[in-house]
Amino acid sequence: MSSLNNCIKFALDIKDKNIVFKSFFYKMVQMKKHKIYEAELIQPACPCCGSLDPLHNGNLITNIHYLTANASHPVIIRLAKQRVKCRDCNRWSMAQSELVNKYCSISNASKLKVLSALTEDSSMTSIARENNVSVNTVQRVLGSCSHHFLDSYEYLPAHLAFDEFKGVDRQLHFICLNGDNHQVVQILRIRYKKTLLKYFGRFSPQARANVKTVTMDLNFYYQDIVRACFPNAQIVIDCFHMIQMLTRSFNSLRVRTMKTFDKKSREYQLLKSPWKLYLKKYDELEKIHPRYNWHYKDCLTQVQVVMEGIGANTTLENSYNLMQSFIKAIEDGDTQKIESLIASKDSIGALMHKTLLTFKHNLTAVLNGAALPYSNGCLEGFNRKIKQIERTAFGYS
């Protein structure tokens, strides 16, 4: 019996010394083949007074759903919990184990496996099916850990990243990450300024003074929150969002310029069909091997296509050169070059000028984004994973 008990415990990875396995067998339960393990949970001492001479008075049999490697053969531990009465303090008690919580029939190991699966790209139905539990159990496990974020208001990381993502009911939620180890600091259902000020206001002055940088996009009220809550923090504008604004402004100007030409003209075709080439870095364009394109009926390299296309309009050419110079300056961390480009007086179009004006209003934060090594890349990847899980699961509540 001892060798059988040890073998079953090793196979199921159960370390509780008070659990003694007696036998195992297969049984059909609800038209499905189950593997049943019979075990007894011993109560060696009274939990109230610690007496080692309790009076045993029967067992309470509980069918515990345990994790299994083969979902087609569910595992059930038929656990007989001893019911005892203490001879010294005259109190009744039931044997308890870390294998399963009190008043519960789902093992803690199964709950941990469900919790791990919830972080992956899987639906609740598939998670429940693979772990032989109900969908409601999966939802309860998710709800039980939904508050496990930063509970202490005495510490904040030195580098934070702010952003929002579209979640349940298509509402925007606020998310904050540690910029160093990319761990979630907090997720709030509401992203409004009043709510964020109230949340960060709960932290101690020492914790808020510990924050050195806050990385964000060009959301205007995030900067007000940083100035109000973090006296020593530098605002860092994410480089990706700066480049995104520039490329969108240039692309809008390209389309507007393209529409001024006849649809059958060479200029129209050069600006329309190879539109992706205008958004690439100039250094990545093909400069040697020309290719034939049936749209403009010519054999040109990618550089020749771009140069001839932007040559159709002076404003478009100035905007393209400014965009490429700005991207190169961000990659090199050249803050002086960025500052001179923002102050450019060339004819670059209304939307591109508006973008540079936005950068000028946030000049210090923009220069910090180019000079410091922090970005919102980790946060964007985290948001992408959240959205993918929501799409697969048809929306977690």
C-alpha cells in the first residue's frame, strides 16, 4: 500500500503527507471514461488546540476534479475527509488540505492551469474543455485574480509607460506598465483624467517622487497628470507615434497631390500604385535593379519611382525630405537636428505643418523621446495581446 501511495503521489505531483491513496480504477461518468483515484485525508491533530488524540467520527467523501495530460480521460480524486472531535476542547473539525480549498471540488492545481491558459490566445470554452471544468469555473478563476496588481501605495517604478486600449463594451481602458521589466502596474476601467489623478494621488509622496520618466503618446491630458502627480518625472513621447504622425501627414499630402493629375497620366500612376515605397526609409529602397511596372509602363528602380513621384510637386518633395530627415535624426538621437527640422520654414503642406506645430508645443518631451532609450513598444505589444485574446474569446467580462 505504501509503494502504491508513493507512486500515485509522484504521478499526480501531490506532496501532502496527510493524503493516503488506496486504489484507482476506470469508471464511466456521464458517458465519458474517468480515471478515479480513491484516497483518504487524515486529520492527525486538532486544528483548534493542537491535541494529537482526536476522536474520528466518519468521513466526508468529495469528488475533486484534478488536472490531467489527456483531456479525454478526466481525473477525479475521490477524497474521504476525516471528521474528528477533539477530546480536549470538545470541538468538531474536518480535515483540510492544500490540494483543494474548503467547500470546493476543483483542485488548486487545475485552477492554476486554467489561470495560465487565460493568458494565452484561447477561448473560455476551449480552456474549460481541456481542463474538464465548466465555463463558469473559468470565469470564476479569472474574476478571483482580476485585482492582483500593485496593491501597495508605497512604491512606484522609476520608469512608467502610459497608454489606453479598447476592451469590454468597446470602451477605452487605461493601462500602466513598468518601463524596465514590462510588468503591469495597473489596469483601470476608466481612463479619464479625474480617475487617474485620484488613483495616483493615493500613492505616498516618496513613491511619486521616485518616478523619473513617463513614456506616452501625444495624449494631452496624460502630460497634465504627470506634472500634477510626479514632480521629478520627465515626459517622454514615444518615437513610434511621432513617426506615425509624420507618415500620415505625408500620405495625406501625397493623395491630395495625386488627385490634381489626370488618372491616366504618368504622375498619377507613380503616386498611386507604389504608395508603400514613399513610406519606407530611403536607405531601404532598391537602387540598383530596376523592375517593370505595368501601371506606369516603365522599368524603374524603387529610388527612381520615388524621386520622379515627389518631383511632380515641390511641396510634396519638401515634405518627403523632411520626413526622411526626421526619421534619420530619431534613429541617431540627434536632438539638435530634430529641433532645427521642427523650426523648418519650407513649404510642406498644412497637415505636415500642423504636425510640426504639435511637436513644437511638446518640444521637451519630443527631444526626450529621441534622446532617452524608453518607448511604448512593450505596451503596444501588451495591448496587441489583450486584443487578440478578446477576439478569440469573444470578449472576457
